[in-house]
Amino acid sequence: MLAALGVLKLATADQMHRLMAPGHRDNKAFRNAALDMARHGLVVSEGSSRDGHKIWHLTPVGLDAAAEVFGRPVGEMGGTARGAARSGAPHAMAVNETVIAITRTPATATHAVPRPQITLTSAAETTGPVPAPPTEPVTDVSGIGWVGSWSTEVPLAAPSSRSGRAGVRADAVLTAPEAGLPVLFVEVDNCTEPPETLEAKFEKYLRYFRLTTKSSVGGEMPL
């Protein structure tokens, strides 16, 4: 969950369940884990999504912990998204759904862990044999990358540009060279921006892709 929130910034327990471990029967374990992490000051919830799910985000302490999980500098992890959930964060929720849809984490079968106070022997004595948990066939719908392949809210600007003229902030960036995908910039639109704004984003991306930098041998190469 630290990894999921370190990347997505804002997420519901249901979204973290589907991104990280869709083989679990439901998202109860993620809801309980979020409450436990909140008690330890790692996460906080300041609002709910439009479908009624609590939205969680990292605290500064949680951000440090997530950076440790990934082995990334805290400065590369982004902010803690403080206050962003109060309006339901519809755009962040849509970005999360896009990341989940592209990643398509395999639903590896999981098995329930018996509670300590109920042993298999005592259960068998009182109710008969304990049935194995039902498993569903896993369909091969492999996606691209994993949670660590992603970054969100990534500023893309020329290193020497202070004006940001050539820059744009990508909603999400995927790097999955193992899948033949060196980099993918993702923009998610909730139909709230006028066509002129979207057109300007395309122009900024075009300028960004045309930027060059000095190579190690002195020539120029794509940034």
C-alpha cells in the first residue's frame, strides 16, 4: 500500500486492491491496512470518492516510508496530495483507473489465513471438514509494467528552461523497457477542459519531444 500511494498519491482501498493484489477476494484487507497505517501516522483520509469510497494519501512520514520501499529519493516521489481529496478528486481517480487498466496486475490466487483462535482441527470437529477456498480460473490478460514502473504528476520541462514554455505536466508516465516500451506519457481528460487547452497540451508535448541535449561524445541526442 505504501508503494501504491507513493505512485498514485491518492487512492481508495478498492483501487489499491485492484492494482496490487486483485487475487484477494475483496478489499477488506486493504481497508483494514489503511486504518492501521493511519493509526501509525503513515496515511490519512480527508474525503471520499464520488462512489463513496474513502480516499487515502500519505503523510510526510508515509512519504518517507514509501521512498524507502522503492529505493527512490523522497524528492522524486512527489508531494503528499494534502487536501486534494476533499472535492472527491475525480481526475486523480480517473488517472488511477487508467494506471490499473494498463497494468492489469495478474489475479494470482490467494488463500485465506486461518484465525489463531479457530484451528482446522476444532473446526472439523464442530462443523465437519473445512472446504478449500474457491479459486477462479486466471485468464491471461497480462498488462504492461507493475506499480514501480509508474510515476504520476510528472513535470516535463527543458532542464535549462525557466519559463516552462516547452514544459507540460504528464498525468502519468510509464517506463517498461522489458515490454518494449521505453516511455509512455499519459494524459487523462474528464471532459472538463475546452478543446483549446487540450490542443495546447499537444503542442507542449511536441516541443518536449523535439528537445535535444548534449551526448557523452559531444553531439546532440533527443532529451
